[in-house]
Amino acid sequence: MAYLIAGLGNIGAEYANTRHNIGFTVLDSFAKESGTSFISGRYGSTAEISLRGHKLVLLKPSTYMNLSGKAVNYWLGAGKIKEENLLVVVDDLALPFGSMRLRKQGSDGGHNGLKSINECLGNTAYARLRIGIGDNFNKGGQVDYVLGRWNGEEEKELPFITDRAVEIIKAFVTVGADCAMNQFNKRQNP
């Protein structure tokens, strides 16, 4: 069975290592752990991983965050992947830094990447792994915070966060969304 794991972010050196690119960071970590690398293609870079008989297509869209749906929709079609086998990895301001929530569906929560995917797919019935980036910014500073680089303390925690996110992705594929949600959403977050 094939799965599309879409990590959201923005391309370009100016966005590397920023909070908004946590989706890219998680997929980079997964690819590295699996000994594979990304290849540039239409609407994004992809890497393929085999996991217990399942084919995983890791996608880092090159469309920029606000047009993520275009890339996700294209790669679902190109890979003949069912929407129920889509998992989107995304940053979330509403969650404390490092905490994670796996959901089978839901609103965009004001996230432009999810909004674009909802519009392109015509529904919100796809899984998403929300990774908390916290909300440690002053009024009016949201954009600078989200597009800002990790601070020193956050950067030290990133390897643990990405490892846990990869573990959740693997569980989503191997045991299904419900079991993965039961296993990981109830765990105490950092």
C-alpha cells in the first residue's frame, strides 16, 4: 500500500531551519535515518521509503506554504494514493513547543498550508500531525516568530522532536491512525 507523507515548509535558504519549516525538518530526518535522499520533481522534492511492505512517498512541496495543496494533490494522483493514506506534517502555534497531535481530519486552524490542501482536495478528511512551535511572541509578532529561526534551547530539543515525529509517522503507516492516536496523543509531551 502507498502513503504520501507531506511535510510542509517553504523552499529557499532564507526559510531553512525556521519554525514554519518543521515539516521539512521531520522529513529530512526520516529520509536520513532511512538512508535515502530527496530528488527534485514536479511541485516538490520526494524521497521513497519502504516500511513493512508499504511504500512511503515523502514530499517537501516546492510551491511555498500557501500553495501546498497543489503539490499534495498532484502527488496523490501521480502515486495513485488514496486520501486516507495522506499524512500532512505541519507546525502549530496553538500547541506548546515540542508537543504533537495526530488527527484523522480537522480544520485548517488558520494555517495557510492546510487551507490550501483543503481547497485543492475539496475536504478536510485527511490525517495531519501538528507539531507545536509555541506562541512565544509579542502582539503583532506572529509572522516574524513563525518565519524565525529556532532559538538555542529549541534547537537542542529538535532531534528529540523529529525522532518522535518519525515514530508517529511510522505508527500511522503500520498500525493505522486510530492506534497511533491512542498511542501517542495520550503520552505526556515535553
